[in-house]
Amino acid sequence: MAPITLSVASARYDHMRALFDGTVTFDGVDATLTSADLVSDIFDRMVREQAFDVAELGLTYYLRTLDLTDPPFVALPVFPARHFRHSAIWVNTASGIEKPQDLAGKTVGEFAIYGTDPGVWLKGILAEEYGVTPEQCRWVVGGVDAPMAPLDFVSFRHPAAVDASPAEGALGLMLEAGEIDALISAHPPRCVLEGSPHVAPLFGDTVAAEQEWFARTEILPIMHTVVARRDLLDEHPGLARTLLDGFTASRDAALAHYEFRRGTHQIDVMVPWFGDVYERARAVLPTDWWPYGVAANRATLEAFLRHTHDQGLSDRRRGVDELFAPELLDT
């Protein structure tokens, strides 16, 4: 039987490298791997044009597609991007914000759209841990280091009780100038990278804050999933598991590389002390710290779905099993 020809798009993460270089393949699939400088460009093309057969997609954007009359995608329990997010919020040092509760009544910027994956996680943490809910703040949305209209490949949605509008300038510059009080972004603004004295992280020791939160919740937040065209999976029974197996093998290759390189203190990485960072991370995280499959991620996904509904980004609270290909619910 001739192999199935598929286009697959993802950022070039270390755990995707084996698929990109051909070390790992999808069994019975002739896959063309595509990437982009900005992963949001992949999201845009997938949602707007269905430009790929299989693609990485931000979890919140995927959930928006499920609200469509005829949802075009179904997810695989593969999670290319995970990241602790206490480190994704900065404040203006003259704003009077010294602790999370001080955000109430303040103006907060959010990169790209109201309800990004980092934004959903941070708003959930702020609400559940510190009592600061989104309607207590004013929100402005746009680009970080250059003006940008909110992303429009999904609808700009927020509850009526939440004041959210497009920003008039670049959010990083507005933060440094004190025109907004805080900023949520997956990427630090230039003023942070350049060490401006006018900005600071909300959580001073972000690593300590994230590790303490992880110790209590056992959650390493999921940002992105992988989706496939629904009609494609209907046409090819068993393809969903084949894809999951390939993505898993690529992830395992990356983990095996880091474990093997422990013997040389990760000498193939240019970052000094990276070996020490890796050892400290292994001491804090569980053995299976980057799991794929439904069962190992159920609690994390349930938290994200709860936050999404609580923040008015979905009409109802979806169940985890609604998100993924039925043949993979046993994973």
C-alpha cells in the first residue's frame, strides 16, 4: 500500500527535531515537515486556510474552533509547548504593584489577543490563588515591541463584564512608560531584556514561585496541542495512533539525548552551566515530566478548561474527552 502523504507543521522544538531531520518517521506516512519563524503564523494558516493536514495549534485557539458549527480539527494528546507562566507577567515599578492582589483596578496588557494560552493560565492563577479576577482589571491587547492589531483568525472574545480593547501602541513601550501597569506575554518585551529599571517581574523570584506552585499542583502548564483535519482521520482509521506514536518517538529521542549527554555535562549545548540546570530540573520534576496521552495530562487539561470557562472564553465547560480523537482516549 502506498504511504499516506501528509503535510505537518510545527515549531522546531528539540522534541520535534527527530521528525524534522528524518531520524524518526510516522509509520506508513510520507510526511513533509514545515515550520515558521513565529509559531502563531502556523496557527493562523491552519485555522484560516486549513493549510496543513496536521499542525501545532495553541490550546485556546483549538477550543475556539470547537465552537464552530462544523469543527474542522480534532486534537491528538501531543503537547509541543509547555511552560510555567509566573514568569510571563511584568509590572511597571511605579505602578504601586508589589504583590498579585495589587493588580485589582490596574490596566494590564496582553499580547496578541484576550485569552492567549499564557493569559488563560495566569488569569486562572491570579483568580484562584490571589482573588484577582479579570473583571477587576482593564485589559489592552496588541503587539509587544511594535503596534499590532489583535490576532483575527479567531474571534476577539471577552465577557461583557471585562473591559478589553486593542492597544494604541506597543505594549512593552507602554509598560516602560507607565501607560499600562502590567503586561502578560509569552515573550519578554525589549525593555525587560535590556534591563530597564522601570519594569520588573510581578513574582520577584519566578523560578521559586513556579516550583512552589508545581509542588502543590503537579501541573506543568500546557500551551499548545497538535491537531489533525477531522476528515483526514475519518478517512484513515488508525492514523491518529500512528501520528501519536511518531510524535512520542521524537520526544523520546530528545529525552534520550539529554540523558546520554549527562555523561559529558551537556557539552554539546552552548549555554554555560546548562548541565547543572538540567540536573536541578530533574530533581524537581517527575520522571515522566513531559507526558503525552490523555491520562497523564487529564488534571492539567481540566484546569485549563476550567479557567477557559471561568474567564468567559467558552459557552460551556468542555470535558477533556471531547478534545481528542476517540481512538486515543485510552492513552
